Amino acid sequence: MIAQLEGMTLNVSEGQIIVDAGGVGFLVYVPLRDIHRVGERVRLYTHFHVRENELALYGFLEQESKVLFEYLLGVSGVGPKAALSILGTFSPDTLQRAIFNRQPEVLARAPGVGRKTGEAIVLHLKDKIAKLQGPAVTTISEDDADLIAALTALGFSLVEAQRALQQLPRDIELVFEEKLRRVLALLS
């Protein structure tokens, strides 16, 4: 079992990197958010996945992402590619909030994940996420969810929308239109 891997990136392609660790090049599938440039040093928490006809290594920059990946694999109908797609689309915090708040439509925004799969993920993982986070999970307000939906409808990625939303001041109350105006100013 390979639990962690550290080394230099030798090659980078979509969804995978080759890591030189002690003179051995390991092919590691990683979420798109975790891809590094060639020549950078990287430390990955890994999951060694065994199937009938394939051995594959999946790597993550954070232990939390690895745990979420393994939780996702436990959901019927979610394989490694779908789990990797979800973790490449959402930050661990956003993924946990979507599950905790029972928002399968948010999960369905990840490539290769439909509404039914999103519902299955929420159904099977809501209790695990609640135990994992406890009361620390914050809820997404209806305005924030509507704002993210509006931004993604305008062509912004979910990650861009979430990052811009996080930059809004939380100490003052803003109406939806003002939030949208400020977020669009941040994104331009």
C-alpha cells in the first residue's frame, strides 16, 4: 500500500502527473485543482485503487481530499473518475457543505455527475459528513446559492463563482443585486 508520495513532477497531462520518487516514476491521477508544473516538488496523500484488470494510484494535496475521495468511492455508482471529477471541481469545504445542506444540484455541476448521482452522494454521505465536521459546517444561504447559480449561468466556472463570493464582506448585509454587482466587479 502506498499512503504518501513525495518527489519531483516529471510529466503533467490532463488529470495525471508522473512523480519521480527515488528514481521511480509513479503515474498518479490527481484532481485538476492539484496539478503541478513539471519540475515542482510535490507531496501527495495517495489512494491505491485495485480493480480486476487495473492498479491505479490517486493523489491529493490534502489528507481531507483523500478521505472525501474514499467516501465517494463508497457510494454506489461513483467510481474513481467521477470522484476525481467532483474533487477537481469543488474544494473539500464546498463539497462538504453541498452534502451537509443536501444540495445534489450543486454536485451535479461536476463533469460526469448527474442529478441522480448527486442525490445518491447526498443520501449516503450526509451522516458521515455531519460526523466529520460536526457543527463547524456552515450553511449556504439561499441568496448565495442563487448568486452562484446566476454566475455559472453567465459562463463563470463554479470555482470562480465560489472564490468571488468568499471575497464579499460578511460584516454588512447586502441585497442580492448589490452582491451580484460586487461579484461581477471582482470577476472582471
